Amino acid sequence: MNGLIVTVFFIAMLLVGAYSARKIKGPDSFFVADRAGSGFLITGSLLATILGGSSTIGLAGLGFQKGLVGAWWLLVGSAGLLLLAFWMARKVREYAVYTLPGILEKQYGGKSTRVVASLVIATAWFGIIAGQIIAAGKILAALWPGHLEAFMVLAAAVFILYTVLGGQYSILRTDVVQSLIIFAGILLTFFLGSAAAGGWGKMTTALPAGFLDFPTSSAFSSTDLLTFLLFVGAAYLVGPDIYSRILSSRSPGVARRALVTAALFLVPAAFLLTLIGMTARILLPEIPPESAFPALVLHTLPQGLNGIVLAALLAAVMSSADTCLLTTGTILTVDVLQPLFGLPVKEKSVLRVSRIVVVAVGIL
């Protein structure tokens, strides 16, 4: 049953990519979905991108280690999105560019600013994409141990293929599906895990002292909260992945509404994921913190349902990986190769080079 669920998930993503390929007419289609993204698509894509490995597996691990205060990892992100929505979203959307480095060039002038920013982002995101590929392999290996490398290749091949086929159209559509799967998986795991732990009343007595303290605790001081705000929350103001969603939206108003809606959905997601980690602390206290979410799934959910939730974790990882992949490919194409080496100006040539770069980044 689990094998069937994962297979159907992979096939569905590839079919969405193949369907989206028909919409690709040129660079605008491939990079920013013709700047026609609706509020529903942009919101779903933002949620799927943000709820990646660090915000699902990682946040549950924080709940396992620190208790309820772990929710701040996503709550500061919600605050960052709200600040971006009301302060910068309109101006970002009004730039007729494809990437964050393109905005930097318009704002500060000079080709060197654009190229240097592009190389910094691309270098960092190679590591992020690699990390998501490893996480995808480990999620599949939880079901079928002993095949980590093969599963890494399989997951990478799927998201590379649907990304290169349909570009931003593929990502917006697959992200919406993935965000629905992610939230379904979070809710299933929370309710069934809580029931296995004996309900909220028993959980409160079984948890270590201070695990229910909020907004700060003995394990998480006000200084830690300030650090989260400065180094996690502030990153949402300058995320190239988030900017790609703004630049793909139908209008500045749509971009703002999507950011606000996504920010509001992140609040319950933050507490649910943290509580999943806390539940795992009660039921499986000996496991590593980063294993809290998948271990709880395998421990408490019946056959079939655990496959659905592991597919949700897979969706969380792949929805971040595909966005990072396309954004990195776009940046390298339009902000590095084009200004430095003068790519052909024909749209079909730019599109061909972009697809080659996306595949090359994924393979590397």
C-alpha cells in the first residue's frame, strides 16, 4: 500500500509537469508563469515552499527538544511574511524582472551587483537543494531501509523532470497539491499521535517541566527569540524563493493578499508541528530529535495512512527543492550567463539554455 501511495504521488507530479509544459511559450512563462498567478496558486505555493524539511521535520525536532517554544521557528516566519506584504510586496511586484538580483541591479545600479548577488545565492542554494534531496531519500528509506542513494536519485529525478518541463507553471501547480497533502499529513499525525499519547490531559503531565511554557522558557530565552527574529524571520524579507512567488503573481494586490493568507496559515501549522514533536517525546523518548515526525508516523499510524503522511513529508521536501532548483537555474541563466557571456536574445534560445541549466544544477 505504501509503495502504491508513493508511486501515485510521483506519477501525479510528473503528469502536472507534462500538462504545464503546454503553457511554456518563452522565458516569461518558464520563469514567472507569465506573471498570471492567482491568489490561490501563489498562497498554496508559498505554503508548500516554506513548509519544507526545516519547517516540518526540523520544527518537530525543536518541539521534541524544547517544547512549545519551538513554534517560534515558523511564527517569526509568519511575522516576516506580514512585514513583507505591507512594506515591500507592491514595490517588488512592480519591478519587471525575474529574480532578486535583477531587483538589486535596478535598485543600486551596476552589473557587478547583480552578478555577485547571484553567485552568493546560487552557491548557498546548491547546498539547500542537496540537503532536500538527502531528506527525500531518508524519508523513503524510512519505509524501505537500505536504499538511500537510489531513493535520493529517484526523488531528484522526479522534481528535476517536472520542473524542467513546466517551469514556474509546474511549480505553482504541484506546490498547491503538495501543500494540501502536507496539511492533511500534519493533521493526521497530530490527531492520531495525540490519541496514542492519551490525549492532552495525559500529555501535559507526561512532558518534562517547562515544555508548555510560552513565549519563553528555561530552554528558550528572550535572547533566543530575538535571534530567531533577526536571523530566521528577517530572511523571509529577502528570500529569492518568496520573491519568485511575488514576481509570478497577477498583480501587487494578489501578491499582498497571498502573503498575508500564507502568514496566517503558518500560525496553526507552527503549533501543530511543535506538538507533533512533543508527542514523539512522550511516546519515543530515545529517538534523535530530527526523527520525531517520521518516527511518530511509523509508530502510531496504521498501514496506508502512514504512507500518506510520509508522502506529505516527501511533498514538503520536494516543494522546497523544486522552487530552489528553478530559482537557482533562473538566476544563473539571466543574472550570470546572460550579462557575462551574452546569451542569444531569441526567446527560444534563452528557454533552451534555461532548461539545460536547471538540469545541470539538479544533477550537480
